[in-house]
Amino acid sequence: MKEIYDLIIIGAGPAGMTSSIYASRANMSVLMLEKKYPGGQMLSTADIENYTGYEEISGPDLSEKMFEHSKKFGTEFAFGEISSVEIEENNIKVLNAGDKQYKAKSVIIATGTEAKLLGIPGEQEFASRGVSYCAVCDGAFFRNKEVVVIGGGDSAIEEAIYLSNIVNKVTIVHRRDELRAQKILQERAFQKSNIEFVWDSIPVEIKGERTVNSIIVKNVKTEETKEIVTNGVFIYIGMNPQTEIFKDLGILDNFGYIPTDEHLATKLPGVFVAGDARQKEIRQIVTAANDGAIAAQSAYKYCELSI
Ligand code: NAP
């Protein structure tokens, strides 16, 4: 471990891993820290078919390829959960992770987002006992059974299609009568004979004994409630930025995302952001990777100038 790295990247999703390739290839000393496994949200994505160069690849496979690539030019990798970041007078960034402390001239925040919770009775109680946020991780437990998917965005529809190839029946519960997901995904879902839709409805309670038995949903137009018998509930209602630890740096917007300029610089010298944690409109693997390249280049220039 170096005393002071040129760059520390926090988070090993597509943004962080791409940053590491660009930065270490530019001969910077780079440490990439990750609290779970390299891959980020890709790890819970079944099929990816819109990342350039791969007509179809599973999320875990793309994660592995990116991780191998990210270490090729000398990036060091460590598991570690950062609890706070401080900036010393000489602009050295100090990252605290348990009893460890890491220091760097520059930092790229690539912490991404995490799944939003519904916050209804039964959600926590049946977590991992029928309630899931990851079809690729848990789908196989529901082979030949019936599941409910909550949400109408890209994730909900994509993962519902994946689940429909494993389970007997998927019921998508959406709070409006129109999906938010891309048209190509909508069309595929509508063509699946074992995907049904419950429109204009929100979940109010997940019920069960040892595992999930049913979900109660309420129609927001008629106020009527009904019980859907199901073995599993997959929740895909959007994401929250994982930026809580940067709150004290004063760089977050009102929603917890981090605004940047076109060089992906925050208002703090030497602190950059790449990927889904950044305040931006399009959140895709390819845009995360794009951010990673820009942020690494900006960090390189910052370190060159600050010598
Ligand atoms: P999202 O686009 O924010 O969609 C969330 C869905 O959940 C929406 O349909 C929303 O309904 C619904 N919802 C939100 N809060 C709810 C609540 N409390 N109760 C019930 N329903 C609720 O989130 P996402 O699908 O996770 O996607 C996140 C980002 O990743 C997006 O930018 C997406 O394009 C991207 N993504 C891309 C791909 C791909 O390109 N293949 C795949 C996955 C994700 P409303 O529609 O009524 O708001």
C-alpha cells in the first residue's frame, strides 16, 4: 500500500473500473476500493444487450471481464467501506475505512446507486424469504412458481422478462397505466404469454408465514384492494444514490446526487464523480464507463498541475 496515491477510486462498478483503466494506463498510482464485489448493479442484471461490443452478455460475466481489465495496468484493488472523507490543508484526501486510512491527491467517487425500498409491512420481514431486489441472484429459487414484480421502469420490465423464462407466471404491478420502460422492453413483455399486468396499483402489504404467500395491492383509481397469491415479490422501484458519506463535504444536491462540470469535477479541487451517483439524466453502463474515462483524465490533469 502506498502512503499517498495519485488517485483513489471509490466503487468498482463500470464507472470505477473504467476510471482505473484510464488512470493506471496513464501511469498514475491508483487504488480502487469496493465494499462488496466488483461489478455494482451489473451483478444483479441478467442480460445486457446495449453495451457496445457485446450483443448479449450476462451482468456477472461483464463484471468479471471489466474487473480483470481494470487491474491490467497496475491498479491496486482493496475491499473496504469508506465511512468518511476529510480533506487536509495540503488538499490531500483522507479516506477512513474502519481502522484503515487511505490517502490520495485525487478521488473519483463512483459509488453508484442502490435499490429503493417500498417501506410497506412485510418487506423487511420477508427479505430473502420471498422478497428480492435481484432476479439474477434469486430467480432460480422460484422455478415453476409464480412471482410478482413491482415497478414499470427498465429494471422492472427487463427483470420480469428474465423471470418469465424461469417461473410459471409473472404479475407486474405498476402504479400507472403506462410503463416508463423503453419501448423495446415493453413490446417484449407484452408478447410474453406468462406475464400479466396489474395497472394503476400500489403494493400495500406483503404477507406470508415462513416465506411469502401473497401481496395486497390497492388500485389507486378505485381504492379497491386485492390479494395476489404469489411465492415471491421482486421490487424494482428505482434507485437512491450511495452518497451519504460525502454529505459533510457539501457537494450533494437535494436528492443526494453530485453535480459536476463537464470535466466531472465537483466544487472541491481534486474530487471527481463518475457514474450513477452523478447528477445526470441517462444512467446506463455505457454512460458510466464514459464518465469513468473523463473523470480519470481530469484526475490525471489535476495531479499533473498540482505537483
Ligand atoms: P426508474 O426508471 O426510476 O423506474 C422506477 C419504476 O418504479 C417506475 O416505473 C416508477 O413508477 C415505479 N415506482 C417508483 N416508486 C414507486 C413506489 N413507491 N411504488 C410503486 N412503484 C414505484 O428505475 P429503474 O428501472 O431501476 O432504472 C434506473 C435507471 O437505470 C434508469 O435510468 C434506467 O433507464 C436505467 N436502466 C437501464 C437499463 C437498460 O438500458 N437496459 C436497464 C435497467 C436500468 P412511475 O413510472 O410511475 O414513476
